[in-house]
Amino acid sequence: MRKVIGIGETVLDIIFKGGQPVSAVPGGSVYNGVISLGRAGVPAAFVSEVGDDRIGRQTVDFLRENGVDATHVGMYRGTKSPVSLAFLNDRNDAEYIFYKDHPHDRLDYVTPEINRDDIVMIGSYYAVNPVIRPQVAAILNAARDNGAIIYYDVNFRAAHADEVMRLTPNILENFEYADIVRGSREDFNVMYGMDSPDKVYNSQVSFYCKKFVYTDGAGNVELRGDGGLSKSYPVAAADTVSTIGAGDNFNAGLVYGLVKYGVTRDMVDGAISERTWDDIMRCALAFSANCCKSIGNSIDTAFGQVMKEGLKGRE
């Protein structure tokens, strides 16, 4: 069966509600997604780094406990793992404070085996960080050369707004590497001062990548694709416990859909049918909705088991 390779940061999320800590769970943008994919029965590996401390060991153990290959996660002596404080407001949206004590990013790793039709997931600041750009680019080149599908979640937050100009070459290069680009209204407001999916797609993305997904919190998901494909998908109203990881799990559900519905490199090089996109988006929205029902950063294990059953017979 094909596999998913995620590349991203790790962090321990300490979650506060009403000013009191209510949970602490390993996280990170791509990390949250690969945990969900592991729970859903999709073979997955993660490429990253952690500190040589209790948090780092917990982060690696959590990958393994959820069926994710952690052999490509580096642990560096004398460093502490990053921590974030996430404060949930009355709408259960989070405001973050990050603490990082790594002396510098390194990303020393052995390149995982990447085969045709595998899926490589990148996203967040980790995907554009100049310090580790050579290593990330090397994996993306291997993925492209070997016929893998590359999924890029922009996930560019206001904390890095003053770096947009400096990081633009890496962002554009990621657009060019990517077969599917996903970004949120918040991302593109920060980067380009734009809040229209068509403006973003036509002026910034389509030259590099034809398959584009635009999310807007509880608003419609917008799809733009080959041959003028343009479609909106409503997000069902639901009570949420926490929106932490909602976008990360949308990514996981979309990638799960690519696997479940047999979207191959050859199909990506052409045009994915509207019906297949409908099936994929249904998975993406379901993963995101499930994540919001709990204080964790990923889908729950019961939902993951149902998704695992859905993959049977498709290996």
C-alpha cells in the first residue's frame, strides 16, 4: 500500500480553557495530520526533530503508538523540545504563545524511501524556514523525481508577517513543487492582503499549481482546478470543543481521500474528476469535524477505526 511522508515541526501543546490548563498533547501542523492518518490506517512516516528531553521522547513515542514510522525524527543532545501555550476563547478558537529553546534548526535525517504514488505533506513555517531549506528541498526533489504526489498547506501565520518578502522565494518554490496547494483566508490575508479565493488562485497560485483548496474557518471550502473547475463545499454547523488542529485534520482527511479513492500520480498530472473531488472533500470535512469534538489535536481513535475499515479492500 502507498504511504504518506510528513515533514514538519513538533511542539507540546498545553491547552488552557478559562485560564486553566486542561490538556497537554504532542502537536505540530503536519504532525497532527500524520497522527490522524496513522489512526485511520494509512501507512505514514514523519520527518522532523525533537529535543533530548522528556517531551521529545513523548513526542516520538506518540507517533509510534499511533502507527507512524518515527525513525526519521532526529533527537539532539542538550536541546529542549518546543512548547506552545494555546488559550481557548469562548468560541473555542486558540491564541498561541510559543517557546522554543533549540539553538538552531538542523533537520539531520536519512531520506525516507519515497515511491511513485506516495504522498509527501509539507506545511507551516517549517516548509519555508531558510535554515533548513536545503534539507526540505532535497526531500521535495526526491519526491518529484520518484513520482510522489506533493501536498502543501501554506499555513502562514501573522507572527511571520514581517518575513513575507524574505520567504517569498521559498513559498513560490513550494507552489511549484506542489500538486495540491491548500491555504486559509487568514494565510492569504497575511501574505498578500487578499481575501478572495479567485484573486488568490488567479494572481498567486495557478501559474505554479492548478489544484487549489481555500478554507475559511466555518465558511465554505472553495476548490479551484484544471479545466476551469470551481466548486464550493459548505462546512456543516457543529458544536466544537476545540478548533486546534481543525485545518491540520482537514489536510489529513484530504490526503486520506486521495489514498482511499485511488488518486495516482497519473491522475494528478491530468484532471481529477469532480465526482472524485466530492468524495475527497467529504473525507477532509469529516476529519476536521471530528477533531473539533475533542480537546486533542487529531481525530479520535474510534473515528480512526471507522476510517481504517473504509480502506479495506483498497490496498
